[in-house]
Amino acid sequence: MPHAFRTIAIAVAGLAFATLGPARAGEIHTDVPAQIKPDAMYLIYLHGGWPESRPLSEPHPKRGPFEYEKILGGLAIGGFEVISELRREKTNPRRYVRTRVLPQIQALLDAGVPPTNITVAGFSKGGGMALLVAAMAKQPQLNIVNMAGCGKGPVRKSYDSFLANDASRMRGRMLSMYDSKDLIAGTCSEAVAKAPNLTFEEVVLEDGGGHGTFYAPRKVWIDKIVAWAESAPGRARTN
């Protein structure tokens, strides 16, 4: 059965976003925590390529500082137990997903966390990794968030490779977001067209920050991730 493809445009100017009030804020972890709460929401965050080769104190010449720690904090305030680490330079995406992300997902599942309570969210290079998770995890109830990870223009090569080799194997529930002014990332429609087992929603942000929209914990996308993860069918609720 073909999937439903929905594209939603969200304009920032003049639009008020409700403050999401979780029962409790989550914590930030560099790996799966020793004490796992089966009814909590877990989010594995995969950052873009800039912090792999530059210190966080060095701003991007066009997009400004990558506010990694504030992003993690914003996601935790939204109610997630956040799992994230700064990757090494020139990290191989496929190897990282296979040796790092998939074992983290499995550890959560083994501890009793339902897949509906697990979200893997990635930006840019991390968004490409999130696509690979959707193709490799074989979890139809897993939540995947891809932020500006479907490349276009000068960085399209890796996306073309994914389309040819992996896109048809994607499954799960995916949210795609990108800013309308982004010059190097855009719609994931080509990948989705190859993936009949994927539930998909795409949001086009009218923030105006282009690729840099996701360099800071802007409310427009943080709130969207929280609300979308909360609405997962069959999600276990925190008591």
C-alpha cells in the first residue's frame, strides 16, 4: 500500500507556538544511561558535520555558532532523555550507525523501552545518518527525525548514493524538516517514493535561516519534534 505524503509549510513570523509542558524535563547523556526508564521518551541526537572538525567555540562563517549544548538542553526540556556525543572528524556515517546508534537502540529495546518511545533525530550529516537508521534498524515503530539531511546541489552525492542503495529499505515513522531558504538540503520526496513501508510527514520551515536554522534550538523545530514524538501511535506514557 503506498504511503501518504504530507508537506506542511510553517511560517515563523506572526505565528505563536504553544509552550509544550512535559510532566518532567529529561536529562542529557553521552550514551545509554545505566538506569533506563521504560516509560520515558528517549531521543538519540546526531549533529551535523561542522562540529566534527571544528571546536564548538568556532562559529561557521555563514551560519554562526553551532549551539550543540543548548540544542541538547532544549530537547531535554521538551521531556526527552537525550543521548548524544560529539563525533570524531570524518566519521563514516554507515559505520557509525552500525556500531554506535543501532546498539544504543537495541539497548533501550532490551531494557523494555517500546520503539514508539524512541526517536532518532539528526541534522545535516546527522540527518543522513537518521535516514540510514530508518533503512538499517528494521523497526517499523521507530521514530526518525531528519533535519536538512536530504542533500541537493553541491552536497547531493551522498544522498544519491542513499537513494540508489538504501532508500527502499526504510521503515518506521519519519518527520522531515528543512528551511525554505536552505541551499544545500531540501525535500526527501525522492527517498520516500522508494519506501512503501515508511510513514512520512514533511515540514517546510519559513524561518529564513537556511541550513543555519538548525544551528540553534529554535522553538519552531524543537516544539515540532516534541509534539510529533508525543503523538506516536501506541506510545507508552510516563506515569
